[in-house]
Amino acid sequence: MAVLQVRIDDELKNQATAIYSELGIDLSTAVRMFFKKSVLVGGIPFDTKINESTLKAILAIDRMRTTSEDNGNSEMTLDEINEEIKKARDERKRINK
């Protein structure tokens, strides 16, 4: 029999252990169940796809990050961003008078 060591966050382990305990199984049993189901279905036994709206959001964030880096303002603080917005609004008000 093989021994498997996995490094995971303590909080994640505690949360998962609590759930499995409620189901009447321990962590080792849950891992064995995952492996057995993986073999049975020939892959990961749950959907691992990113839905379309999530994918679009990820791509939009990536485009914004790239644009921000290209424009040299990717390191701006929130206060600096708000100041730029205020200046733009003040300028728009001045022009529209």
C-alpha cells in the first residue's frame, strides 16, 4: 500500500475534515473515494470548466492590466486613481459651462 503526502492550507484541511466528519468519513477515506471515482469516470469526477461569463471576466481583467501597464499607470494607488477621476470630472464641468 502506498502513502500519499499532500501539502494544503490548514484552513482548507480543517474545513474539508469537518464536512467529511459530518458525512461519517475521515479525510483518508474521502481521498480514496475521490481516486476511485476518478478511475471509474476516467478523469476528474466533477466539472472543471470555466463558464463563459467567468472566462470573459478573466480576459477583460487581463486586458485592463495590460492596458494599465502599457499606459504606465499600473502602480497607481486608489487615492491617485480617485484624484485623476476628480480632475477629469472637474475638467468636464469646466468645459460644459
